[in-house]
Amino acid sequence: MKVDKIWFNCRVATLANPAEPLAVTDNAAIAMRDGKIVALDSSERLLAAYQAERVVDLQGRLVTPGLIDCHTHLVYAGNRAHEFELRLAGANYADIANAGGGIASTLKATRAASADELLQQSLPRLDRLLAEGVTTVEVKSGYGQSLESELKQLEVARELSSHRLVSISPTLLAAHVVPPEYKADPEGYVSFVCDELIPAAIAAGKVDAIDGFCEHIAFTPPQIARIFSSAKQRGIAVKLHAAQLSNDGGVQVAAQYRALSADHLEYADDAAVAAMAASGTVAVLLPGAFYCLREQQRPPVALLRQYGVPIAVATDANPGTSPLTSPQLAMHFACTLFGLTVAEAFSGMTIHAAKALGQATEIGSLEVGKYCDLAIWDAERPAEIIYQMGFNPLYRRVWRGHEST
Ligand code: NIG
Ligand code: FE
């Protein structure tokens, strides 16, 4: 049988077996046709059964699924280095937000930027992710909160994939912050989101999900419920920033609307985790934000395990709470700060991240029929990729069968 390409003589961790996600098979080979995996087998058997236009000897290197960063705010203008200094001097995130800084200050800069400026500022951040083996990135809007500015962010997010070999999953973060023109009328802003922003964003192009920020400094559970019901009426998936700074019932709203994921979760309790388990909602842990905000309350990892809730890990790349564009460091922090095992952290940026995006039948593990998105590492064991800080063992990245150097 003819295929486009074969990679052989590699050690493969497929992430396909939940009982042993990081089991490594020696002397393995992968065959690709039309961007998809068509066979996985021993090098001898696969080379005997298939003829390929190109055959690559990986000389014993480790191959894993391409990494998936399932929660980022990659498209924004400016930076918030000043707030970093304020926090070092004692201010906290909520103080800064209440004084008009935080998300509102990035909103101002992002509204003022042209689409091209946004693209030029976002591409270097995307490149950092790709350099560490990422092949799919979720990108949220949420620094516009007006029709024009949210659509501009979504358009730039989609455009990223015409400049790089990567899949982008665009999310409308409709309710991130109440914009200045609605300060006195948050309910009016929620109505605008439900009646105008969501339909316009869907009409303008691909939007994979609707997101919100449920928190005392952002939106209430009933406001989020209004937005989710508008999204669901239009057949679009939802996800939520929930229980990051307090336990306000946001997780239960996410579960009620069968959210793909609930993200952050530091303050989620037993009832919240039980609700997630019942609704099949993935827990997305964001240790970069936990670290930068010097939080003390850890997400309930033991409960998530006990209830069998899939755990994903993401960078949360954003200018305020998590200026982190290293998926390897996100996995490292998930292990050192939250107590995840290496297998949990790696599943968190592959198969469980795919679940959090609703794309687990297409990406996230190396299986016949899935897209051929690979990360090829100069490493023997997956733990080597995670335990080092600031050292990048990526050898090559493959997106839909295309190899980038
Ligand atoms: O995921 N929690 C809210 N949203 C972002 C922060 C964005 C910002 O501060 O600009 C987060 O941490
Ligand atoms: Fe976020």
C-alpha cells in the first residue's frame, strides 16, 4: 500500500491507553497519508507493508502526539509589566482590576490596535508555543467586548493558522470584563452579548465555543447562565473560567450547560467536582496563573481523580495573570505545584486537552485515523521533557503530516 511518509526507528508514546498513557513502544514506525495516521507498527512490519514517498529514520528518538494548548489568550496588544511590579509591591489581582487595570487595561490597548498590529504582536507568542511541540492552540477573544473589537480578535486568531503550520480553535470570550460603556449596566452588557455579539461572531466565521469569566470581579452565575443559554440555542459549545478566586457556583452553571471544560478551579469543592463528573466536563488546570498570582489554594486534584474527571493542563497565555508561553513549563508547574504525575501532565496537554476542545476523535493521541500531529523529542522518556526548566528537547514538529524544522 502507498503512503506519503513513514517515520521509523522511533520510540512512541501514543497516549491512547488511559490505563498506561505513557507506555513507550521501542522500534516503532508511523505511516501517514493525506495528513492522517494510517498505520502504527514495528519498524520492520510497517516498512515491509507500505511504500512511502519519503522515509525518515528517527534514530531512536521519542515521538508523542503534538501538544495541545487548550486555554490561551494569545491575541492581545501591549503588556502588563507594570502590574507585575505593582503586585510585587503588594497589590493583588482584584485590587488592580477594581482600580481599572487588569483585563480592562488590555482591553483598551487591544481596541486601539489594528488587526495587523495584533497579528504581528501575537505571532511571536505563537512561535514560542510551536517551538515546544504545540500543534493545536485554542485562542480566546475577550479583550474587545465590543462587536468590532471582538470580531477583530477572532479574525486575527483564525488568521494565525494561515501564517504557521498549526490548528487554531477560536473561542468567543464574550463575558470577560464589563466594558467601560456598560459600567453602570452589566445586565445590559449581558443582553448585548446574548442578542448581538454571539450571533455576529458565529456569522463572521468559525467559533468553536463561547467562554465567560464567572467571578466576583467579573460576571455572576445567573449572568453566565443567560449567555450559555444563548450559546446553546445556537448550537454552540460552552466553557467557563470558574472558581479561580472564589467558590461562587460557576462550576455548577458550567456543568448544567454541559460545558466542554471548566477552567482554573482552585476553589472548586466536592459538589462542583461531582457536577463536572456528571456532565462530562473536563477540568483545565492553569498553573501559570496560580504561580503568578502567588495563590495558596490549589485545585482539588484528589477530588478530580476520585470522580474520574479528565484533567487538562494549559498555559493560559495572557498578559496579566499568566504571561507564560511555555507548555513544558505549564506541565512542570502542574507537577510541582499541583502534584500531578508526569502521565497526568502529559495527558493534560494531549488527549485530555483534545477532550476539552471537543476534538478527541481527531487529535490528542497517536491512533490510526487521527491527524498526524507529532512532537519528536531528543529524549528517551517523557519525564525528561517535563522535569527540565528552560531546556527544550524538541527535535521536530509535525502538523497534519507536514514537518517543520
Ligand atoms: O485566565 N481569569 C480571567 N482571565 C484570564 C486573565 C486575563 C487577564 O488578566 O488579562 C485568566 O487568568
Ligand atoms: Fe484564561
